[in-house]
Amino acid sequence: MAPVLLATVLAAVTPGHPRAGGTVPPPAPSDTGAPIETAAALGPQERARITALLDDRFSGRPGRVAVSVQDLRTGATFGYAADAEFRVASVVKLDLVVHMLMNAQESGRFLTDRETDLAERMLRYSENDAADDAYQYNGFTPGFTEATARLGLLDTRPHEGGAWGMGTSTAADRLRLLRAVFTDASPLNERSRAYVRSLMASVAPEQAWGISAAADADSTGSTELKNGWAPAPGRGGPWNVHSTGRIERDGRAYLAAVLTDDQPDYGTGVAAAEEAATLVVEELARFLS
């Protein structure tokens, strides 16, 4: 079976959420693969406190939860099971859009109309057909592997059969990818980054769950997301439910990635992602205030 067709194993109807060109210079080398920890690293006591809170919250509950969050003002970062590998599901659609933009920049141009159509459908509506086309457009598995290396991701691997949503990644790598979208430590130029952010800021309302729960109630316009969800192939569950992006809380901006697996259903996974994001962001905000 062609790799592009294998991705259909992840096709699923999105359940409703209860809450609802000039010449471009070559990209600069990316340092997103460097250790994420920068200035204002959390001390061992603060790190142990947040870890214990997460352990208490999720102990005895189904599945795994991994978290990676960074305060953009200071660089303070917290990770919880951040190097554990998870099936990527639809969060990888952000990778596919970034890969298209990198390829376009190398050709000295912006995205074509066809490419912008694919990007919008992947990031605003999480359409699987668009991801099938983009995976093929970007060069299938070899293209994915090459672009991932250029981004400096350390533990993001494509599925050997070419099913884009069946590859694996970690919360730490999801944070590295977010840094490529939201900071200057990126092979993407300013125009490309602004374009991706505009799409992540306008996801379909029924997909605006996840890390957005940790944002200020009045900061909806500054929340930028790419979520992912998929049941285990052929079984209708358990579910992988992930949420990644940028939020604002108490005047600070955070990049956040929460990955979950073995969730009994979609709603339980959404709740777990929201709880984990809110807990970590609240604790970071308390430490940094």
C-alpha cells in the first residue's frame, strides 16, 4: 500500500468538545536541538514540587502523561516524562506545515496557493486528507526525516510504513518544534513564522481545547494551538490525545506541549491534557512571579 494511503488508519470524526514574494535568503542554522533549559532554570526544590503534584494528580489514572513547558520571558522550563515517546497523531501536522515552509524558503519563495490550502486545512481544521497530500508533497518518509534533522529535533521519528500519524515524538521535541515557530531560534524566517502562528491562532472552535485551559480567561486571541487525537488503530481506543502551542497567563507567554496515551476515550484525554497544562503553568507562574 502506498505510504500516503496508510495514513487513513487515523481518520476519525472529531468529537464535539463540551466547551466548545521577493528572494528569500537561505535559512539560518537552527539551534532548536540545543538543550531547552536556558536562563532562570528551575531549582531542584521547585522541580520536585511540580513533579510530585503531577504524580499525585495522575497516579492510578489510565495511560501516561508527558509535559514540557517554557516561559518565553526567562527561558525557565519544566519537563515531566518529557523524553517518553508517544504516537504523534495530528500534532505532526504542524511539522508538515513547517517542512513545506522550509522547502519553499530554500527555493526563494513563499508557499504556493496549493500549499497554503494544505496548510490551512491541516492547522485550522486538522484535515487528514490534507496531511496525506502534504506528506507526499514533502517527499514522504525521506523528506520528513531530512526536515526533522534540519529542525534539530532529537526524538521525532516517522512511521516505517509511511503513516504520518503513526510516527513517534516526545514532549521535549514538541517544545523544540514550537521554539522554531515562536522564537528566532529557527530555520523559518519571520514571514513564515507569522504565517504559521496566524493559522494556529484560528483553529476551529471545537478544536480549541487542551493547553488553552491554562491561559487567562480573556486571552483567547493570543492562544495558538495544534492539537492531536486518535484512537488505537483498529480498536476504537484507547486514545492518544495531545495539545501543543502558545498561551498567555498573568502577562507571560508560555510554550507548552502535553502528550497523553492509553486514555479510555477522547473526553478523558482532553481533560488530562488540560489538567496537566494548567497545573504546570500555574506552578511556573507562581515561581516566576
